[in-house]
Amino acid sequence: MKRLFFAVLGVLIFTSCGTEESKVSDEPQHMQVYYLNASTNMLLAEEYDMPPKENIVNLISSTIELMMEDKGELKSVFPENTKLLDTRFEQGTASLEFSKEYLALEGFDKTTAECAIAMSLANFWNVDSIDIYVEGKLVATGLSNDNIVTEMPKVQE
Amino acid sequence: MLSLCIFAIVLCLVNTVPVVVLRGSLCQKAEKEISTRAEQIAAGSTAEALDSERIILLDNEARVTYDSDTEDSMVGKVLYIPAVRKAHSKAPEAQAQFAEEIMISHTVVPRDGGYVYIFSRDKEAEITVDKLKETLWFVSLALGILFVFAMIIGAYHIKKRIKVLISGVSAREYTGPITVSGNDEIAELAEMLNKLSAQMIETEELRRTFVSDASHELRTPLSSIQLLVDSIVQTENIDVATTKEFMADISEQIERLTRIAERLLILTNLDGAKILALEPVDMKKVATSVISTLEQTAHEAKVELVCNFAEDVIFRGTPDGAYQIIFNLVENAIKYNRPGGVVRVYIYKNDDECLLIVDDNGIGIPEEDFELIFERFYRVDKARSRKDKGGNGLGLAIVKKNVENYNGKIKVEPSVDGGTRFTVTFPQEGTL
């Protein structure tokens, strides 16, 4: 876990800056980052500690960068060689810009990736919605953890 | 107790297995039904939800485009559940289960441009299960009542049979074998008690015979003494020579009494000896001592003693016991012989046995008496033995008892010369 902490710190030093700076927490932030479970093809959370007093944009970028690498049995939801080109945060909306490899996602796999992003960034209370761009073009907008239903809908009694 | 446990297990199984099986079959039926219904909706025949049913249509990115539940509509949301993943992977799966007494079933199937999600609740299924449970409860109750009756009848039956046993055992006098029907432990116990009773009766019979024979044996010399003493007392002016003659006769009878008493004592000791301290005994040494004692008797009876004793014939026993065995056999062979007769005493060993053979060409023993001669006070010819030879019917009983105590065997057979041959064998002991 300590090694991961420093890895996240390293990523933060070299990531780009957003347009809005906002501090989050004084304590290390305990969070869940989502990956694909190879056996079920469904999402599974992995626990991380993020450094305290870090810029929200850096935190979002670090989270997405973590999601891009496989973690043992857990696979990244992103297609191979997908890169995070830019991260912005403005008025509760996080804008993520990916390289064109992201466009390989479609159907339920695309839904899986969007759910993973929305659920992972839901750790940050001030992120209300997420927009996704690919090389400048908006491909998904208004993603939010609140719009994801993970339990079987039932008949009201 | 065991039957109670078995009954409890049976009751548990009766109340659970049918319920589990029924629920399983209801779930299977529901899964088939909901799959068919979902296929119909996917084919576009209808999208109208029935009572207790919820239909949700999804686009190919699992976003809800239609929800039959308008109050809690999910339109616009993403339905990210494993069933959608399975439908996406072309392996749609229907699932039905009982949750909080209600059967629920759901499935997701692919349709043109997305998926159909359908959820259904079935209260009727649980009613069917409840009916079965009720029936099973009545069955259990009936079984319980039957079990209690069976236990009462069984207990009464067992009590009755045990009473027969008790009355058989507690009877003051033996009234014949106890009869208990059946083929169980109680019948076995009755049979064992009958065997025990038979043994006790036999033992008691032996004891009575022994006491009666012993009394008879003791009374005979006592009567003689009484007669002789009376003769002395009642004869007036009896001369010294006659008195001496009478006294010699009295002395002989006293000797006889002493011998009987000694032998009875020996037998009693042998009977009571639980664990004998056995030691290696050299047969030749003992036999030599016996022969030197009986040489004079043989000489007087004009009987020739032929001895052949091998060296190192050792068995586990006691020197006194070995002496009694050899002495009694040789003495009998001399006593019940004719003048000019021969008694052969052989001692030798084979691979693993020590053997003592006492063979005579005397008057012999009828073969029908071979089985009986080792019994106490048994004599082949009672009149002859008592009068002439001074026997008391205890010698061979002592021999047999000693042989048995040393794990040996004794055999009696007619001798080739018309007399009798006794063969005694013992397991061989290595060295002294």
C-alpha cells in the first residue's frame, strides 16, 4: 500500500493542471477505484489512499491514470494504449479528454467504462457530473454515479 | 433414545425435503415462463406490464428508455447489472428465487437495439408452498401420534417379556427353562440364563454326589472301627493276642481314613488353586523317587517294574503334582495286577511334548468305564477295590486335575497285554 501511495504521488507531480484549483481534504483520502473483474466482466473496486491536501484536478487525473493500468487479476476498463490527454474541473463538472483509442469502446463495454469512471470519481464529493471528450470532441456528457442503477429493479409493493 | 433421534431426523426430513423440492420446481417453472415472456416482449408483441410485473427497455448501452413503473421511473439511468452483461454476451439467463416468502424472478434478453429487462413477483407460489407445509405438518402430527403409540406398545411388550425373565429367575425352585419368544437380546438373555441354570443344576448334582460318596467312604472304615471296638469291649476275658489283632485291624482302618482325608484335601486344594506357580520339573527325577517308594509294594504284589526314563524330559508343573500323577498311576497299575504281572513305566520326549506311559498287563478296565474312571469316588469294581486293594476312587481324579493344571492331556486305552495303558503328555519346557 505504501508503494502505491508513492506511485500516486509520482503521478500527481507530472500531471497537468486544471482551470480551477480546489483543495479537498486534510487527511489521506480513502477511495475505491473500479476495474474489470476478468471472470465476470463486471466492475470491482480496489481500495486506495490518496494524498491529503491535493488539488482536485490532480486527484481526478491520478484516479484515471490508476484505472488505465491492470492490477493483477483486475483489468483496466479502457482499451489498450488509451491516454488521458487533459483534465479540467469547472463548476462541479469534470471534463476528461482521452486519446482516440477510447472510441474503440461501444455498447455495454462503453457503458462499463463510463460507469467505472463515474463510480471511481464519485469518491470526490464535489464532482457532480463528468463529460468525456476524445480529441476535442464531446462523446459523453452528464455522467454521474447517481444515474447508475446497480441493483435489480423490483416491483413496488 | 436412538429411536427418538431417528424419529426427529425423519420428521425434519419430512418437513424440509418436499418444501425444497417444490420450491425448486416452482422456480424452474417461473424461469421458463419469464424467459418466454421476455422473448415475446423483445419480439415486439407487447410491452404492457401485467400485475406484479415490471418491464424495462434498455438501449444497447444499457440506458433505460422505457420503464413500466411510472412512479419510480428509471428512464435515462444506466442499468448496470450482471444480467445485462450476460444478455450482452448472448447468454441470457433467467433467475427465480424465494425472497422473504415471495417468489421473484427476473431476466434480461437482447432485443433489436438494446435489451428487455423483466421482473416478476409471484405470491401464488408461496401459497402453494404454504399448503404443502400445512399438509406436512398434519402428516408429522400423525407420525408423532403413531410413534408414541408404537413406543407405548413396544415398552409394554418389552416389560412383559422382562417380567417373564424376572419370574423365571426369582422362582424359589427350578421349574424348567424360561421361555421367551422372539429373536432379540431378551430372548438371548433368557437362553443364557437357561444355560446358567443348567450348569448350576449340574454343579449342584455333582456336589451332592460328592458329599454322599465322601460320607459313604468315611462311614465304611468308621463302621469297621466301631465293630472292632465293640468286639473288644463286649468280649469278656479277651486275650492279649486277639486284642492286638483287633487293634491292628483298627489301625489299618484309621490309616485308610487318613488316606481318604489326605486325598480329599489334595483335591480341594487343586480345585481352589487359581494360579499355580509352575516351574520346570524333571520327570525322570520325580519318577525315580516314585519307583523307589513303590518298589516294596511291587515286590509284595509279585509285580515286576520295568522302567525306561529318558534324560532331560522337562515340563512346566510342580514337583508335588508330578509326584501325585506318577505315584497314583504306578500304584494303581501295581494294585490292580496279578502276581507275575509286569508294569512298564516309560518317560521320553518327542519334538515338542513330554510323555509318560504307564502300561500294565493286569486285570484291565472295561472300555465303557474309560470315561468315568477320572470321576471322584468312581471305582470299576467297588466291592473288590475297597476290600482288597484299599482304593478310594480319588487317585485318578487327582491325576486328571493335576494334568489339566499343567496344560497336559491324559489318555487311557487297553494295553496290548490285556491290561491298561495310561499316556500323559505335557508341552515340553526347554531346560531346568
